[in-house]
Amino acid sequence: MVEKKVDNKKADVKDQTKVCEVFEVEKGGKEKIVKSCGHETNQHATREQLASQNKLLRNILIGLGIILAIVLGIYFFIGSVRHFEYRGVTFDVVQEGQLVLYKTSLPVLYEGVVVPYNFYLRNDPRKLKNIPFEANMTYLPYLVINLTEDFNCDGDGMIGIANLLKQYQILDIKVLRDENATCDTNERYSFIQIQSGEETSITQFGPSCYTINVDDCEILKVTEKLMVENFIEIERLKNLQED
């Protein structure tokens, strides 16, 4: 029987990598560069090792996906908190120091260009829905607003009335004050009576005549409630025109 020997050096060439190292040695007081080369055997991963590596890679990718989903979720959550829509009107939550404001806008013509005029409410429009509102808003070229008393309410009255007047001004409605005026059934002007009441509410008692009842100095809440209803009606009318 003849045995056939295999040259391992030739058989393992593909599984080896040539490696060289350079050294500086001193001999006889002189430095000499010596180059040494050899071969390193390549280690191949087993099936178990490959499976373990693939599992580790899969877990890393899953972890990165979860982290990305959490980041995106937080981003969209913050966006939804700062930006929301209420009955067709868009509002942005704005932080001004310790004060939280709710911003929306109406288009206004300025120097021949239509630009947004921003309004900042002190009350969340979504919470103002608790104030009773029994009216259908109509808009005439003139509006008379009468107050039965000052309604200062630690400055809330001044803020609420000023913002309400500005809204009608942006709508190109001229606001008048006539203490002798009452509801005009001929609809030459709209009429708003602001008075004290047992419940904060807004009611209608004529074709374009409204009563704002103020209880417990809630003048700012009720005027902003009327402003929100105006924003909603204006948006509705705009959509009807576009259709």
C-alpha cells in the first residue's frame, strides 16, 4: 500500500495571511533595520459563531429602531401639544415667560399685501367650550358695544375688550359706543350688551344682537369665548367661498 502525503503548506495557502514586521536593532554601535515575515492562519467563524453574530446584529438593529420610534413619537407628541386644531381653527401654544398663550391669526391687507395678524388668547380655546353660547354670528358694517359697568377685574376687562375690538377692526367693522343704542331690528348695525349675570354666557336676542353675561369677573374668558366663535364662523364662511 502506497501512502499519499499531502503538503499542508500548499493546502493551507488560501487560509494564511502573510504578515511582516520591521524592527530596529543595534549591532556594533550601529542601528540596523530588520524585516521579519511570516504567515498567520486565518480563523474562520463556525456556524454557531455566525448565528450568534447575526443575532447580535439583529438585536442592535431592533434596538436602534425602537429608539428611533421613541424619538419620533416624542417629536410628534410635542408638536401636537404646541399645535392643535379646534373646530377648524388652528392654534399654536406660545410660551412667553411664565405666561402660556394661544395664538391664531386673521388675514389683513397691509400696504397692498395680505399678511396674517396674530391674536394671543390667555385661555385655552378648548376649555372655553364650557361657557354657554347660544347665538348665530352675523357681521354688519357697524357694531355698537355697550357696557353696564367698568369690568376692570384686575386688568382683565381692558385686555378682553381691547382684543375683541381689534378682532372686529381686522374684520373691517367699525365699532361705535352709544349708551342710548339698543338692538336694531333693521340690521343697520350689530349690537353687543356686556352686563353682569348669574352665569357667564353669550346669548342672542335679535337678528344681530347679543348679550354677554359676566359672572365672577370672568370678562376675559367670555370675551375670548366670543372671539373664538368669531374665528370659527370666519373660517366656515371662508371655506364656503372657496367651495
